[in-house]
Amino acid sequence: MTVYPMISLWILVLTAATLFWVALTDLREFKVRNELVVILACLYVGYALFSGAWVSMQWNFAFALLMLAGGIYAYSLQHIGGGDLKLLTVAFLWTGPWLAAPFVVLLLLFTGIYYVAARLGFAAARRTSAGLRIPLAPSLAGALIGVFALGLIGPHV
């Protein structure tokens, strides 16, 4: 199958813009919209087909389903919201098992920074009886865009 590096790079740019929009929406509304998660999943499929990553697509889907199972457990304990669970699953679809480690490191770093900023009153958060609730989409978007920016995800030429 033919690889189209320029198209795949434009898909990455469109994905980064979509992630930015998801992060802004989560910051304002504490909600991750389903249609944006579906768009991100469709962008992955398009990216995989145009970049040559289609050869490992089945592994990325299997890994995302495995992470969904773990995420459902965290959701059942009310540690994460439903939108965060869906967005996290799509992020793992993008990273697959091979890029999950750098993604998770960046996610932990950005989430920790955001949490400290929220505790200090510099970032949006909600106080509940369970504790401080922060939107995960900004940290998640930053981490996945970071993986893109580091060049870890790119055309397979």
C-alpha cells in the first residue's frame, strides 16, 4: 500500500487541533464530547491508512481495548469520568503498545503540574466530597501532542 507522508502529517495537525479543542471544552465545561472522541478515532484510522501504520493497526486496537478494560475499573471506582475514559482509550489507540510509555510519562507530568496549579488556585478544578476534581483532557491532549511533537508518531516511509 502506498504511503502519503504529507497527508499523514496534515492528519496529525488536524488531530492536534482537535485535541486542543477537546482540552478547551473540558476546561470550560468539565465534559468531553462524544463526537470529538469519535473524530479522534476516525482521524487515527485515516492516519494509519495514509502513513503506513496500518500494518500495526490491529495491535493498537487490541491495546486500546485492554486499556479500556483497565479504565472501566478506574471509572467504577469514580477515579475518572466517562469522557476521560473514552478520551484515554482513543489516546492509547494512537500510541499503541509501543509508544504508551512516553505518553504515560508525559501524561503523569502534565497531570501533576495541573493538579498543583489547581491546588494553588491557578487552574480550573471542582471540589467535591471525594476531593479535588480536575479535567483530564488538557493534560491528555498535551501528552499526546507531545508524543507527536517529539516525532514518535509520524509517517512510516
